[in-house]
Amino acid sequence: MEFKEKVVVITGGSNGIGKATAVQFARAEANVVILDLDVVGAEEVVSKIEAEGGNALFFQVNIVELPAVEAAVKAVCEQLGRIDVLINNAGITSDASLKKMTADQWQAVIDVNLTGVFNCTKAVYPIMAVQGSGRIINAASVVAHNGNFGQTNYVASKAGVIGMTKVWAREFGRKGITVNAIAPGYIKTDMVKTVPEEYLQEIKTRTALQRLGEVDDIANAYLFLASERASFITGTTLRVDGGLIV
């Protein structure tokens, strides 16, 4: 009941971790809003939530475009009256070694993973500031701490997210808004399915729990940081990686 009548905006909520997070918040009786480009996937999530008796809305938005994000946020407030939680979950990869990485690959990942988080937070912050409360939770990654071969763009974007999280925690705290990040380890998503099986087996042996994570492992962490139980946590990055040793 903790999230009853709360409004939770989730970017990239059409699949994977975002989908699991949307469903979990809806089951906790939140009003869920999905911002995504994937119409088919997002509408399937909305249908699933509604079939379970929950409430969900979908807006097709390219988070790289600030005016589009601002328009969607305005529409959310017009329909639901407030925004209590922002989950900056959307992200992409476009891997290559630095030698082979193109400028377009670099920019595409930075645009979505870093600028997209900036855009969504910039659009939502004024609403939360007026309310005097809010939770902003950003998707980072363990590779932001450890680095990863062939992911200059992705690692840079996720390290940037951690940096922005720390800055915003300082800037927004006086308005009653907490800002945190989740750093997932290797989770069973479509993104990880592209990783060679032998490498995934190696990852499991280097993980204390000897397995890959489930999408609900991350969704549960999002719920915790959005809850009142985390009201004195801000500016932190929570690793949810099963005890990954690098």
C-alpha cells in the first residue's frame, strides 16, 4: 500500500528491467507511467498491468529530445496531478574497442544513457520541487566502477550517471528529493543475451552467488530506494551484482 496513488515514471519500461520494475510498482498500487520509443512492447506492459488490476499509462517519447520529454511530463501532470518517483532506466549499448568505435556509436550511447537522464531529470525536478518531495533513481552499472573491454561509450555514460547522481543529491536535498543510482551486475536481459556463453560462465564463477541476476532483483532495489524505508539515503550508488569480484 506504500505506493498507493503515487505516480511513478519509468523510462525504458517496455522490456527487461524496466518492464519488471513497471509491473512491480503497479502491484504495489502505484500509478505507473512508461516513457519509451517501443510502442508494441510498452502497450503489452500496460495491458499486463491493467489485466492485474493496476493502473498504467504510456507515452511514446525519445528521451534524447528535451522538448519531447517536457511535453510528456506536462501531460503526466495534467492527467495524474503529480510525479513522485522517476526511474531513469532507459539505456542502450553499441560496443566496440576504441580503435574500431565510430563517432556515431559514441554519440548514440552518450545521447541516450547520459543526456537522456539529464533531460528527464531536468523536466521532472520542478514538479518534485513544488511538491517538496520526490525520488529519482538512475540506472548506472558495475562497469562504471570496473571498466569493461569494448565499452568506452557505455562505461563513460554510466560513470557520468553516477557523477550526476552525486551532484543532484546535493542540489535537490533541500527540496525533500533524494537521488540515488543502482549499479546492476550481469542480469538476464536481452542485452546480456548477446554476451558469449563462455564469458557468462566465467562471470558466474566470479560472482559470490554463482548466478546471473534476475530482472526482479533490480526492480526490487528500485522499489526499496523509492520507499520511505530509504528516506535518509541519497547520493549513493547501490551495487546489485551478486557479489561480483573483478
